[in-house]
Amino acid sequence: MTKKEKRDHVLARLDELYGTEKEGFYHNADWQLLAAIMLSAQSTDKQVDEALPGLFGRFHTAKEVAEADVEEIESYIRSVGLYKNKAKNLKKCCEQIWKEYGGKVPDTLEEVLKLAGVGRKTGTLFLADAYGTPGVTVDTHVFRISHRLGWAKGKNPVETEAELMKALPVDHWNRINFQLIYLGRSVCTARRARCEECPLAEWCEKKLERKS
Ligand code: SF4
């Protein structure tokens, strides 16, 4: 079987297992979606879901967040990790959205990355969810599993992102992140690759190496 055939089997299996659409965070405006993705770093989806109704019930526009006290923003997001830092970033980021972009989050990676608290991972995910912009988001799960599958060799997320953009068809870029997160939380975990129960085993380089 060629490398491309193996990759296509893996992609089809991931679509079957986890679907092609991710369940997104609750939001009514683009700045709220960006805020939800920022809050999700180093936090579980459950922690973020707990915080959002209160936060977005109080703040309807980026201007309202920009004008609020950091302590008040903190009070709505205590359920998420690093909430003090995130509250500060959220205020600053909303100030930028309000003053520099008229209340609308910009739609290019270059500009989104200028916003406070927005790194490459958050920016790529936001653009994919908000505007359908194709992009591969390399988090710890995507990095680890793409190396184990034999799709990437890059030493860091940026190199791996470039390799995956070459290795994968563009219509899979946006969904590969959540699909590999699901696999990485259950089967191909950081502590142990459970190859014996993995639905991708017959097409995986690491599994094949172990056999040889
Ligand atoms: S076969 Fe093993 S290494 Fe490969 S993806 Fe599955 S669990 Fe991970």
C-alpha cells in the first residue's frame, strides 16, 4: 500500500469515527467565538462551557469588555485555567478589536496574531471556525499523532503545520485538529499509544515499526 493510500484510509476512518464537523462553542458574535477559543487553552471544553453563558450574558460587544474592569471579567471566567491572565488579555484584545477594527475581528492570520493573547493555534482555529479559512492547527495531540502516523517529522509545531499542509488534502485541514484530539485523549495518548485497540493501526507507521 502506498503512503497516500494509507493516509486516505486514515482520513476516511477519522471521518467515520468522529464526523466532519466539530461542535462549536456557544457564541453570538465573532469576538465571542475568539474569546471562547482563547479561554479553551489549557482548559477543558466543560470548563469553558460553564463560563460562556455568564460572560456573554453580561458582555454583548467587544467595547463592553474593553471598558470593563479586569476584576469583573475575571469573575465570569474563574472556571477556566489561567483565568487572571486570560481576563487581562481578553480586555486588551477587545480594546484592539474595538478601536482598531471597528468591533469586528480581522479575517487574516497576520492581523489576528496581532491581538493580545492570540497565538498561532488560537488564530488558526478561530479563522477556521469563523470564516472557514483552511488551516492546520497543531496542538500537542496533532503534533504527537501526526509523527506517530508517519505524516510529519518536524521538530516544532510550525514545521509540522507546513508538513501537514503538504501531506493532507485541503478539505481535511480544519477537521484534522478535533479528530486527532479525540483520538489523542482516548487511544493514542501521550503516556501510551494503545495500538492494540487503535482503529488506525493497520495504516500507522509507529504500529508497523513495532511489528518489524
Ligand atoms: S496505531 Fe498506535 S501509534 Fe498509531 S495512531 Fe494508533 S495508537 Fe497511535
